Amino acid sequence: MAGGAMVAAGEAKHYPGRTTFFVCMVCVVAASGGLMFGYDVGISGGVTSMDEFLAKFFPTVLEKKRAAAATESAYCKYDDQKLVAFTSSLYIAALVSTFFSSYTTRHWGRKATMLIAGIAFCLGVVLTAGAQEIIMLIIGRVCLGWGVGFANQAVPLYLSEMAPSKWRGALNILFQLAVTIGILWANLVNYGTEKMAHNGWRVSLGIAGIPAAFITLGGILLPDTPNSLVQRGKLERGRKVLQKIRGIENVDEEFGDILIASNEAAAITDPFRNILRRRNRPQLIISMIMQLFQQFTGINAIMFYAPVLFQTLGFASSAALYSAVIVGAVNVLSTVVAIVVVDRVGRRFLLLEACVQMFLAQVAVAVILATSLHGQTMSSALGWIAVVLICVYVSSFAWSWGPLGWLIPSEIFPLETRSAGQAITVSTNMLFTFLIAQVFLSMLCAFKWGIFLFFAAWVVIMFFFTYFFIPETKGVPIEEMDLVWTKHWFWKKYVPLPETLAHGGVPMGDLKANKVENGKL
């Protein structure tokens, strides 16, 4: 490990309590917000490969696809800016909405923010499934993006604050599991509706109403987190929720730490200005860099356009959708692996191992395309080898950078900057998701097989950044995360030791005791 990058679990507090059935159930329902996000990611690539959809909204792309002259590069036949706008409009809307959702998360709570997300999702489904003109289609995608911004802001925070520290990784990754299930579900729907004579694309877009309704109900029925309730002055309700999710009556120690964190948060009038302070720099840098890296693995380029990509590899339309289903299934199963092992082997091991696996798979795919794709065809055997390699790549992403890109940022910010930190995390993610969605088809046309080498080069950078700068957060209580930074070889110069956090060098333990005794909490 690089210079004390890890904090031993024994140095962190361990609150009493157990993992209750209730906390598991509320986390499962909250994580359903990821279903909608995943379904939106998976559905766009499928419907954009359907001829009827292209004929109605993107006729020039359909003409280009049907012409497919032998002299035309297979990599370029889907390069169309209007088609790209259909996909990327969702993500630019999500980027903008995150700053509104930061306010609602801080002042109205995580639950209310999830409810807003559900309502935006429902409106977006109605507009996209019933679209008659391209402008209606794009407005619908913007509404869906608004929902994505609110859901991705609230759900990871909700899961991290509800979960006991020893299982925080597993329960938080339920969000990413829901995302992968949504992608797989979308691929299965696309595979079925592609064979419909008419309006198959409307059915694909309309089925999104099911997960939209689910998160809307969750926003109505779920309790808010103890941290959010206490932060908004609802102390008794916060204690009762904490007792229920921990399964014990005596939650004084954990509740006391939440009170202290809330008191410190209340003194911060502008979280976005506070987050720029030196002591918050490690969290901010790591959260933003992880979002850049998550997108520059190339994963969303593959997930957005999986059917299109497999058609480029020489598969027929139905075979391309079928291959996308296989990739989606691998994505789900590998995310389950992350849930099982993340709180055992830790975050760093999964990130580092995945970098090696992704790099090897991407280089191998590039070699196959460079040597075997002639015009618009390649041998069936090599095509399926490429599918297997893409599955190897997707599996490594699904148990590492996919879930941990959301887990780590949601657990490292202190309460006073947590909503602002998550807003910056989500907006950064959506910014780079938008950029990748916007330029991928043009990059595929320009770079051809080299697109996989481009992303492989980024994976090398990710490996070294992880090794030197991302600390281990396994098992550290969410309100005790300062321990991580004060033990790290590099970041400790930004975050002072706990004993020096108080004015005048007062030990933190004494400061907490005095605050409680003096009735300031």
C-alpha cells in the first residue's frame, strides 16, 4: 500500500446494533431509483437500432444504414448528431438538475428528493412513449434526465446513511445493482419489441413507467434517514428511525455523533463555498476524478450503443440485441459479486484488479477489430470472441468502478458538505456521461478500432491514481471518516488530526462532551 493508504477497521468506531430486515427492505426500495436510470441507459441504444424508430425521427440515419455501401466504413453509419442528441439530452438535463436537487436534499430531505425524481420520470415516460415529433421526444428525455439528477443525488446518500457501517458497501451497491438490472431489462424489452410489426419502440419507452411508478411510491412511503431528519431539526423522529433500522433501543453513541455532525453542518450557510476549503479538498478531488474515470473506462459508450456496436462488429439486428442482452446479464451478475465481496476485500482491491482486467480486454478487442473487421463484416467466430471479451470487460467494471464510483463519494463527505458533495459528484458524472454520449459515435467513426485503445490508456492512468491516492474506507463509520484522511500519506496534510480540529487544540472528544453538556446540540 502507498504510504499508509489504509485505515485499519479496528481504529474506527463500531456502533451497537444489527442489520435489520427493515433496513434491508427500505434500502431495496430506495435503490429502485437505479432501475429507472439503468433502463434509460439501456433502452436508448436498442430503440435507435430499430428501423421504425429511425424512419419516424431520424430518416437520414435509416437511409445511411440501408445504403451501407461497400466503400463506407462500418464504424460511421450511425454517426448523426440528431441521433446523438436523443441520447445525450438526458444527461445534460441531469447535470443541471443536480444543483436543484442539492437544495431539496439538504432542506427537504432525501425522501422528498426521491419523490420529485419519480414524478419527473413519470412525465418523461409519457412524453417519450407518446412522441409524435422529435421535439416532444427530446423534451421527454429532458424530463427523464431531470429525474436522473434528483434520483442519483438522493439515493446513494440515502443508502449510505441508512446502512450500518460494516455493510454500507453492500447496501449502497444495491443502487448500482438496480442500474444493471434496469439495463438488462431494457435489453430484454428491446429484443422482444424489435420483432413487433408496429410501435415496438413505443412499447420499449412506455415500459419505463413501471420503475418510474416504483420510485414514486418509494418517495411517498419510505422514512427519511436519521441524518437528514436530525439535520432538519426533527430529533425525536430521527432517533426513532435510527432505533428501528438498528434494531435496538440504545443508539445514544451513534445518535450523538449524528447530532454533533448536524450541529457542525448547521453552522455552514453555504455548503458549496465550504466544500472548497482545504480540509474538504481530498473528498472533492477524489469524487470528481472518480466520475471522470468511471466514464473514461468507456462503459457507457458500450451500454448506450451496445446493439449499434455489435452491428458494427458484423451482427444482424436481432443478433446485436441478443448480444446486448448477454452483456447486460453479465453486468447484473458481476454487480452481485461486488455486493458479496466489497465489505470483505475492500474498495481499493476491486478498483485495482478491475483496471488490469479492463485493460487486457480492451486491447484484445482492438486487436481483433484491427485485424479481422473487413468493410462491414467479420467472421462469426471472431465476432463472438469479441462479445466474450466485452463481457470480460463489463464484468470487471460492474464489480468495481460502476458501483464504487457512487459508493465512495457518498460515504467520504462530512454531513455539512454531503449534499453539496453529492451534487458535484452527480453533475460531474453527468457532464462526462454527456460528453461521451455526444462524441462516441463520431470517435468510433474517426478512431475505428483505436477507440478501445483510447479507453485502455485511460485505464492505465486510473490504476496509478487508485494505487497512490484513493484510501480504503471499508468499515469506517460515515461520521468518522476523518480517520481515513489523517492516516493517508498524501491527504493528511490537508485534513488535520482529530485532536487539532477544535479551536485552540482542544481534543475532539472533550469538545463533543462540552457541546452536549452545554445544550448546544
